Amino acid sequence: MPNETPLVNVQIDGLWHQFPKGTRVIEACAQVRAYIPHYCYHPKLSSPGNCRMCLIEMGMPRMGPDRKPELGADAKPIINWMPRPQISCAQDVTEGMGIRTNSPLAEECRRGVMEFLLINHPLDCPICDQAGECLLQEFSVEYGRADSRFLEHKVKKPKRVEIGPRITLDDERCILCSRCIRFCQEIAKDDVLGFADRGSHTILTTHPGKRLENNYSLNTVDICPVGALTSSHFRFEMRVWFLKETKSVCTSCATGCNMIIGSREDIIYRQTPRENAAVNSVWMCDYGRLNFEYLTSTDRLLEPAIFAGNKLQPADWKKAIEYAALQLKHFNGWDMAIVASARMTNEELWLTSQLARQLNVSLIDVVPHHDAGDDILLSQDRNPNINGAKIVLGLAAEPGARLKQIAESVAGGRIKALIVLGEDPTQFGITVDQLKQLPSFIMMGILHNAATPHTTALFPSAAYAEKRGSIINGRGRLQRLNRAVRPPGEARDDWEILRDLSQAITGSNGIYTIEDVFKQMADSVPQLNGLSLSKIGDLGLKLIATPQGTTTPVPPGEPVDEKVFEREMARAPK
Ligand code: SF4
Ligand code: SF4
Ligand code: FES
């Protein structure tokens, strides 16, 4: 028998409901759409109960002489209401509890708390980055006063304090909720923030000799309910209401944190975490969220090019694709090698596998990328889709195992045509001089690198935020990338480039959209049978194989079963 949490009966605003024992009062109220304003409460942090914004009226069942609750005419407990308001964020519901969230007393309390919070607030909303998503603004609409009764001078506090390489603090805006302090202690495990001084002179500051520089520091900006903690990178760059929000996934490591890309007119201004209990909770690391500036780098490849007239020169897409296809048709499969990237989407990897099959190439690999990880979110595996490479590309060996052989074959002259997709071959042992000697060296990529000047055909492709597609994170969760901005210049979606190259070689057609690619991939890859891009959903799904070999999507939010995924890996086509 499953160990079920017992339910308790609670009256909220006159109606009785049931909640599992242990539910916090503020959360129980939210579940029945009785929203309680709050500042210091955060569902993923401890509750100190220090802002007092969540005050409500609360009562307990009246006990009779037999020490049992007395029942009223409706056969429900009669409630004894407490004379003083109570906070709702730091206590759990109990049997027979009564709650009034919108009584005159509760509302009067909120008006009082708001007035106190605003006494020393600088009211600089017109120049505050938080404007538009500020809880102080939001609650003052309902509970603030139109005029101020405070005639004295406001307390002056430090402004524009750089408390870390990515964080700027405005102490006058701080409402002393302590969310940032608790985040550093409880999530980032880096106890660097605290309060100093007393009363209305209290300020938030870093501990002596310390800075807020951990790799999760920008989460404090997300959870600060006001504009006290701001991102030095985003500060004054864009009003938040102008941002287009696109749901996508971070591709800077194998964790695949869910995120929202904030962009305007094809420029990304910020990336913020999106809640997914099975992946990143509500957090993401600073490294991943700031890793988008290369999209606007001057090193972007902007137009296709071919080697003609003894130099690499721009060509239109049709000519470049035909040129590359003509070159490749000259060689046998054993004269060729393909190095793909585990940063590519499943769709791109599947088209790569089709290209390899059409060209009869068996020497194929992807490049592993590793760096320091941590115990919070950041993975050592900096490839976002190594599991996709294993399942979809059908590698014959562990990722990276054949790179040495490829480099040696290029050096020995056995490989005459090399296709490199999204990687730099000089990083895995092939020298520039060896690349120059190759009769055919075709590259697809985002940025110029040491190898690009020596290609015979060069294709500019799209970065993660410029395309759609799917990836499988390190724990086996299939997730979706969405396009937030358009690729620059003549750069195109990688899947389109691969499809065109494949069609130029074989003369086939029939793939017009990325949905077509997914369908063909899902038909041939057992783990993806029956899925489509739209079925993946915003929160992704973990891949579970039934005994018959079909794939069963399950609702998101459950912890990923590593063993199930290991079995999936074992079943990947070789
Ligand atoms: S800086 Fe923001 S999160 Fe930190 S205590 Fe002040 S208001 Fe709260
Ligand atoms: S932990 Fe990995 S996936 Fe998450 S934000 Fe950081 S780099 Fe991106
Ligand atoms: S949210 Fe309850 S005291 Fe702050």
C-alpha cells in the first residue's frame, strides 16, 4: 500500500477544502485561488516570516468539554478566530483551521505593511530595471496609498554597489526580505550576504572580504522581489515589457536547464530560468544564462563560401550546396569521414546519419567537451545532446573514441574528404597544414575558427536560439529548442543545409519542414516512435521504453529513472 499523506479539512474564506497534512497555509490558499501577497516567502526557500505582508486572519476549532471540536449547524467545526492576524507563509494547515484572506483586518494589515515598506523607498521606478515585474509596484496598486504621510527625509543608503562581478546592488530599494541571503546559504552553498546596522538603517551587504561571485549569483536578481539586486549585464539595457519571451532550453551543458529567452528585434537581452521540477527547479547557472553573446559576435559566419579561383570566396546557397555535393560524389565511403557535434539537435544528427548512409561513410564521430561541473546544476559534460548523438547518430563506439583514428587517417592521406559539422578540427588533432592538403573539406558552423579559412565549402548555420529542434539531456529527458531570434546574414537552419546537401547528392526530396524530419527520425529510431515535436511539450518528457519497444511519454515533474535510460542507451541502433 502506498504511504499516502493524510488530508486535513480547512476553511478558506468561508468554504471548506482538503489539503495534505504539511501543506503551508500560503500554498493551500494559492491552490484554491486565494492569492496572498508576500515578499519574503519563496516556495524553494525556508520561510523566516520577516516581511509580514502575508498576514491573514486565522482560527482554530472550538473544543467542547469532551475535548472534541464543537460542530455548527452545517456539521462543520465552529471556529474560534484569533484576535491578532497571523502570517501564512511559515505555518502548515491543521485539521479544522479557519483562514480569512480578504477580511477587512487582513487588508488593513497589508495596507499598513505597504506604507511602512515605502517610507524609505526611493520610488525610482522610471529608472529601475525591475519596473514591470516588481512586487512592490504590483501590491501598491491594491494596498498602497496615493499620497504619503511621511514628511521627514528618507534614509539615504548605498546605491550602485558592485557586490560581485555580475551583480549591482541598490540598498535604498531593498525591503530586507532576506530571499537573496537564504538563496546563497541554502541553494548556492556560498554564505556571502547578510544584513548590517539596525532599524531603518539596515542594509544588505556582503560579509567582510567576500563577494557575491558564485556561478549562481544571478538567481538572486530573479528572486529579489524589488529592484535592489540587478544584473550588471542587463542593467539599463531594455525595459522588460518590450521583451519577447521564448520558451527554450540552455545548451551550454548536459543539464539542459529550461529557460526563457528575452529578445527584441533579433537581439537577445537576457535568459532567465523557467521552472521544471525534473531538470532545474527554478534556477540556472550564470555561465549558461550569459552564454549568448557569441550570437552577435563579429566572428559569425554570414554567407556560404566555396574554394574557387585558388581562394575561398562567397557563393549563393544553391551554388555552394551543388559544389559540395559534386565534390563528395567523387569519393568512396572509405575515403571520407564525418565529425558531427553533440551540440547539434536530434533532427540535425539524424540527417547527418542519413548523409553518412548515402555516402557510405562509416568513420563518424562527435567531439566530447568537458569542463569543471558542480553538485548544483552545472554538468561536466558541456555537450547538451550527447545522448541524442548516441541514440540518433548510432555511433559504433563511445563518443570521441574514433577521433584519433580520423586525425591519423587525415594525416596519413587515407581520408580525402572530411565533413565537419559545428566543431573545430584543429581542436582534435588535425593540423591546419593537413586540412590544406584535403581535396575536399566541408564545414558547417556558427563562428570562424582556425579551420574555416581552409575549407573547400563553408556553410554558415544557426545557433541554439535561432532554430527549432530537440535535444536529450544528460539524464535522458527529451526537450525542445524554440527559435527566439533569426540567424544573421545568410546563415540557415542546420537541418535545411543538411537536407539540401543530401538531396543534391541523391536527388531525393520529401522533407519540407522540421516536423517532416522529426517524423522520419521517429519512424526509424525506436526510442522516439510515436513522438512529434509538439508532443514533447514545454517541459519535455523522459524516454521510457515499453517491453514492446514503443516509447511512452510520461507527465513531467517526476524524477528521472537513470536505470530506464541506461537500458534505452543499450538499445540505441548501432
Ligand atoms: S536585496 Fe532583494 S532579495 Fe535581498 S533582501 Fe533586499 S529585497 Fe530581499
Ligand atoms: S547548468 Fe548547464 S544547462 Fe543549466 S544554465 Fe548552466 S550551463 Fe545551462
Ligand atoms: S511572506 Fe510571510 S512574512 Fe513575508
